[in-house]
Amino acid sequence: MLSHLVIDATLYNGDSIFYVVTFLLLMWLVKIFAWGPITKMMQQRSDKISDDIDHAEKSRAEAATLADQRQEALKGSRVEAQQIVSTAKSDGQEQRGQIIDKAEADAQALKAKAKDDIAQEREAALVSARNDVADLSIEIASKLIQRELNASDQKELIDSYIEGLGKPHES
Amino acid sequence: MGSGTVSTFQIWKLTFSTANVLSGLVVFILAFAVIFFTSRHVSMRPSKGQNFLEWLIDFTNGILGGSIPAKEVSGFGLWGFTLFLFLFLSNQLGLFFNVAINGSAIVRSPTSDPIVTLTMSMMTVALANYAGLHKWGTKGYLTSFIKPSPMFLASNLFEQVSSFLTLGLRIFGIIFSGEVLLEMVWTFAESKGIPTLIAAVPIEMAWQGLSVFLGSIQAYVFLTLSSVYIGRQLEGE
């Protein structure tokens, strides 16, 4: 033994065995009560943390893509709205032009028609007046001379007379 | 302690020292109480006790990781943790709880007896050699003693013995001297009644404080050196 080397020579071989047994027993108890559960929990925790980190990274990427998509959609809708507005504007302009053109054409047509009507009516009035005058003068003449004149001869006579009436005024 | 007669008893022709057995049991119970009550509600979000235990586990694992290759360190974690806990409590026990009956100590620091510390260092050296044997096989293990050349056989063998002795005697020396000095302070306190008793209080407190520090350091050093020996076996010289 080493008892000669150390102070006091109080080495008891039984103690050595006792301490080895005690230590191993303690180690076993530590393993059962503390080491096992604690290291397991530490492992679980580190697993969970790394899982959480992975998960967070994934969801962040997802959120980023979602935001991108929304941004793009927003941009698209803005463009669309602009297009709608501009289409409506050009449509409106076109329609306005059409309406104006149509109205102008209508007015022109109406004006022309009215002119025609007026001219026609004047003509008709003039013709009827001539006829009336002719008939009247025939009646007068027949009454005056008691003679039945040929109506057409009479008309010719009156026409020449009217023309003769108009001449001095024209010059 | 050395001064009184030592109380012993015998079982199967083995001699036991009462003080060592009782102190060992006290340390055993204390250590068990520590790990039992700090590990009651193990949960993902650690409570006070669990925090402490996890810190201690990280601490001892850190010591082991300093010398043992990272791949193999997990196999020694439990051993390192238990060793540190046991030595730490052993070193502190005698400072606060020192019982003597008829001049012979019954409860004191187990580590103030060389048989205990040498048992611990023997276990360490045995574990280190077993780890080497396990890793390199019988041939590799035996040839590690004649490296770098057969001339080194003697020095390699001597290194094993000196590791065993220095590891065990270092901690014994510190703790034993600490207790001796405490006893001297106590003798001084008793010597002239009240005045010396009062004078002894600050000295006692200062020395106890230092001893707590030294005891902690020694537990740390013991574990560090143990892991160095194991690491050396595992790395192969």
C-alpha cells in the first residue's frame, strides 16, 4: 500500500471500497433523477429552438412572397384602373363628337327641308294665285263681253298682262 | 483529524474509519438532495432549480470539453458532473459541519483524508486508461506506452503513477491544511476565554471564506486535470 508515503498512515482499505461504491451509487442516482431528464430536456429545448428558428425563417420567406404578390397585384390594379379611366375618356370624347356631328347633320337637313318646303309652298301659292286671277278675270270678262272665251287663250292674255305689269317695276 | 484517536470498525476483515464512512454518507445524502430537489419539475422553460442544475451541467461539460475531444465528451458528462458535485460538497462539508466525539472526528471533509482523495484519483486514472483501452484496442493501448520510443516506457508508466498521486494528494493537501488551520484558530479562540474568542471570529471567518474558495477551486482543478488525463489517453500520443 501507499500508506508509507502519506501523512499519519491512517489509510483504511475499507474506506476505499466504500467510496468507490458510494460514488458509483451516487452517479447512478444522479443519472436517474437529474442527468437523464435534464439532458433530455436540454436536448429537446435545443431541438425546439432550432425548429423554431427554421420555422420562423420559413414563415418570414412566406410573408415576403405574399407581400410581393400583393404589391404586384396592387400595381396591376392601378394600371387597370388607369386603363379603364382612359378608355372611358376616349369613349366619351368619341361619343361627344358623334353626337355633335349628328346634331349638326340633323339641323342641316332640317334647314334644307324647311327651305325646300318654303320654296314649294311659295310656288304653289303663286300658281294658285295665277289660276285664281285667271279664273276671276275670265269670269269678269265673260260677264263683261258676254262671250265665252277659250280659257287657255284667256290665261295667255293674263300672263302677258301680268308680265307687262311686272316690267315697269323691275327696271 | 490527525490529532485525536481514530474511531474504526471492521467488516469482513476490511477496516473502515467511522469518520470517512459517516462523512461520505453525509456528502452522498447532500449531493442526492441537491440533484433531487433541483430536478423536480423538469420543463421546457426551466425554473430556479432546473436553471441551477443546467448551469452546473453546462459548467462541468465545459470543463470536460476543454480537454476531451468534442466527439467523445458526452460519454464522460455524467461522470464529470457527479465527480465535481461530490468533491465540491466534500470540500465544503468540513468547513461548516465538523463533528468530533471524544477528540476523534466523526464528520468532516472526506477529502481531508488521503484515502478518499486517492480513491478518487485512482478512479480517474482507471477511467482514463479504460477509455484509452476502449478506443484504441489492447494493442493500440499497450503500444501507447512505448511511444515515441521504447525508451519512454519507464517514464510513461511513471507518469501514470505520478498522475494518480498528484491528483489525489493536491486536493487532500489543500483541504487537510484548511481544516488544520481552522482547528488551530479554534484552539487559539479557546485559549484565553472571551477576548481571544472575539479576536478569533474574524480570523475564522476570513479563513473559512478562503477555504470555500480553495475548496471550489480544488474541485474544479481535480475535474480539469482528470479530463486532461482522459483527453491524453483518447488523443493518443
